[in-house]
Amino acid sequence: MKMLILNHNKEVIKRNLCYAFVLFTSFMFVTSSLGQVFPNGRKYVVAQKQRSSGNNNPGTTDKAFITISKAAALAQPIDTVSNPYHVDTLIILPPQWVFGVSYGGYTNQNQTLDRVNRLIEGDYPIDSYWIDSWFWNYKNQGKGPDGYLNFSGDTSAFPNLNKLWQTFKAKNIKAGIWIWNTILKNGNENIFKSFEDSGYFDTIYTCTDTWHNLGGNSLAGDIDFQNPDAVKYWKNKLRPFFNQGLDYLKLDRSAKIPYLKAAYDATSEMGKESKGRGYILSHVANTNYSEYKKYPAKYTDDSKIAWCRDTTSKYKHEGLKENIEMITDPKRRTYSIPFLTNDAGGYTILDSRDFGNELFMRWIQFASFNSIMEVFSAHDVKTSNMPYNYSKKAQTIFRKYTHLRMQLFPYIYSNALKTRFTGQKMIHSDSLNLYQYQFGEAFLVAPIFEKNTIYRNIYLPPNNKWIDYWTKMEYEGGQTIKYKINDDMPLFVKAGAIIPMRNYARSIELGSNDPLILDIYPNNYVESVIYEDDGMSNDYLNDKIAQTKLSVCQTQTELKFISSSIIGNYDGILKYRTFILKINMEKIPKQVLLNDGDINFCKTKKDFEKNIGVWYFDNNRKTAWIKYRTKTDIEKTIRILY
């Protein structure tokens, strides 16, 4: 059964006190005159309004019909007029583990294992680790030119890659390496000759820069990634690494579309655990070609470990402040990138005087509320941006925010799916307040970007109330507040939000959406939809996604919650699920009903945690907790009577 609601009649909802709900039937849709969905074989036609090409008045609209897949139709926004989003078929999702926490470093095999183990022992989440450019010549610390690129790596520094990456696999950690699009001849004569003799170089030139090119006088060949035979040959040179357990590639030097495509295809075709869904990290260049969206993801280049760009310095690298602007300022080319990350903590020191615990903490807080999070630094940064090298306070902050990110995975990944099927980015801003943004629809994030900040102004969007996530203090929207800063980053939740969460696990693949925790902030009538798929394959491109519709209706006498039956299907879909409702409410419940049957009250949180079909009220935190287990294809109703 699948359905789409394109417009709600709010008056009908009010008159019926939220008790009239839509019956789902196959291929039946509730529609409005402004947005209708009609079955058309395996495809659907959405009636939308668009500008008329034949009308001189740019403000007028005509109705247009767009053919889309069923999955895309399912994910269309509730109101296509007030939510002018569309299916973006260019957007390809990275694997689900990418939405956890990744790290990179200039480490040899022993150092890599030591770093990973220290992260795990320190209770820091880790989903992947890539070895950066020293992978190819660790012995001379990446000076080159020998090794760049010989397709063998530094075998003395990495004597047993298979053992290293199989250890990763056992710990549910994905493996990556750095690569570029060039072969330097000096020290790599044989491989250079094989590409040259086969005509697989696009350009051959004398490379005079010294980046991995000690002496600055080596011939260089840029691989011709528009030549299918060259791409095939290049992939085969990388195949032994994938056979040993490599999962993804971090690209450097170029971000041209043919290079991105070849690298992405290599990961999707040869990655042993990808199930067809590849992953690369590339520079932000070439975003004027929208095809880049097919090859996720991108990073914001080499940021400086600084609060902001120093205009008096000869180094014009961007700091924390500018990295915030990259995701909030529509004038920046980076704003439209659906999946964008940055080197959390900053990449390079250069002449920065800002290095320290406070900057690291603030950057980590910001990075934890990005679409993708990775932690990395230059080889000469003494801490390597590893949390265990900072103060205890900084380590506590790191754990707090990265643990929260891992718990928010169902929310983050649902929004990632929406990015493709509605065209609505996970991160968006109002373009006027550049140092705050919405993270999905539920969160308003206001990072701290100046040292020793005591207060900062935060604009709360209108037409809603906003709740301080940390203190639960409520504010009216449509105003600017002066917010007192402490160790936490200002974070607000929109009244009415239903935030899907999960129990903490050290990696995404070690976690589960069963139980599913729903953090609910009641506000009259609200509804939300959770989107899920298998997280690893490309089946979502062929309609294999599922939705669970949730709704909350609050009146003076009761609160009603409905978890509808799951709609859609995918491999591995949950047949049963435990729901844990965390309802933020002032009123103490008198009775809690599940499908009109009374459920048991627990006097303590400990008793609540041990049982199913029970409820508990935390009077200190003003939170009602309710737990029940159900088949996912059955609708359940919870009624809380005050």
C-alpha cells in the first residue's frame, strides 16, 4: 500500500479533533487541485504549477505534468506550492555508514591500527578511516616523486594490507586511501611508460611544483578519464587494493567529472561491501556541472585551523566561520552540494594562532550537525585532530556530540533520502542569517565561531515555537534572541517535531533502528514520515524504499499518537519493531492506552527499561516514556489521558 498526501484541509482536521485519518489503499492518493498524482503504469504523473513559457507575465503559472517513479511520488512534499521542491534524479546517496563519523591520517600500518584502537577504547564512534597521500610513499613522508603514482603503495609501511583491512572489517570500519589523477615519471618509470605507450594520458608535461614531487622537475602525465580503455586499465591497477578490503577513495588534484565518475564506479564495482553503492571524497571544484551530484561526496578543501580567515596573512585559507558560510550562504558555490563535509578541527595550522581546545570543541559541535562528518588534519598538526590528544573537557564534548549524531542516524538518513526524492537539502538557511541553519526540519543550529563568545544573537524563524534542546525553554518564533553561551552549541527544536533516533552504537552498521526512539515535541496536530531503505545497495533507485507515517494530535484533555503501517518494501525490512516514545510534556498522564487497551505504569525508569508495553513519567525532566512492540504493517494508536 502506498500513498501521497499533497495537501491537507486543516479545517477538517480541526473539526474532527484529529480523529479522522486517511485510509491507505493501493494506488489511491488524496490530492488537491494544485498537486495531483495519477498512476501511469509503473510511473506516476504529478500535476504541478510552473511558469508559463508562453506568457509575458513571469508571475503567472500553468499546470505541468512530470512523470516520476513511484518512490519519488511517495516522497513528494506534502504541499507542492509552499514546498517548491522536486525530484532530483541526479542525486545519488552514499552508503549509510558515511553518515556516521569518519577519520583520516598520514599513518603507516601500525600507526593506523593504534589510532583506530585508541578511538574505540576511548568510546569515540568510528565508521571509516582513510590513509592519506603518504600511503604511496610513507618512507620519504610523501615528498615523492617516487610512488606518485606506482599503484603498489609503500609495502614497507604497509606490509600486510589484507590483514589491516580485514581487521577493519571485523570492527565494522570501512577502509579508504588517497589517490590523484596523475603519474609522475621519476621513480615510476615503468607504470608511466605503460600508460604513455597505451595512449592513456590526456596530457604530458613537466611538473614544476613540489607537491609530492621533490625537486620539481619530473615529467607528469594526467590520465585520460574520457578514454574508456584508460579508465578500464586504471581500475585494474586499483583492483588488488579492493580485493584486499579497500572500500572508498579520497580524490585529490582534480575534481573533473570524468575522474569522479571513474573513481566512483571503481568503488561501486569493486568494493566488496558496497552492494553497488560507491563512495568517494572529492574537492568542491566543478560544482557548476550538476552531474557531480551522481558521485558523492565533497569536502571543503584545506581549511585553516583558525576561527576565521586572516586577511593580514599571506595564507588565504578559510577557517571555521567560512566553513559555516559554505553551507548557509546561497551565493557560495558550495551551498547547493547535497552531501558536503569539512575537516573537523581544521586541516592546516600555517601561521594560525588560534590552535587550541576551544576552537576544536566548537568545530566538532558544528561538524556533528553537518550532512557528513569527518575528522582529519595535516601531518604536522601535533594532535592530528584525534580527540584523545585534547583536554578532558574537549574529549567529553567530542563524545557528547558525536554520540548524539550516531543516535540521530534514523533522522539524518531519512533526510538524506528526502534530498533525492524531494530535492530538499538536509541543510538549508534563510540566506539572511548566515551563521545559523536548519538541519532537516526539526533542528535550528547556531554554531559558535568566535573565541570566548559570551552571547550571540539567534534569529528564530516565524510561525512556530522553538525549544532549547538543552534546557527545554520555549521561545516564540519571529524574533531575535540574545542567547547566553556555555560549553554547548545553541541548538533548538521546532515545536511539533517528531525526531526518530536509535540507541547509541560505535558505528552505524553496529546499530539498529529497532528499537526506534521518537523524541516528540507536541504542538497541536503534527505529522512526520520516516524514510528507510537497505542503506547499501542502489535498490532505492527502483522504488525499494519504505515509509512510516507518524502523527501526534494534542488537545486539552489528551494526546494521541499514531504509528501507521509501514508503506513500501526493501531487502531486510523490519517485520517487527519496538517503539520508544519520549514525549516532552508538562502534564502528568493519568492513563495511557494502546489501541484503547490500558498499558502498565512503571514507577521507575529501570523497570520501564526491562519491560515492553509499559509507560513511565519522569517528573524532573517532564517527559513521558512509552514502549510497545508491534508488527510494522499494523497501525498502532497511543492515547495519553491527562
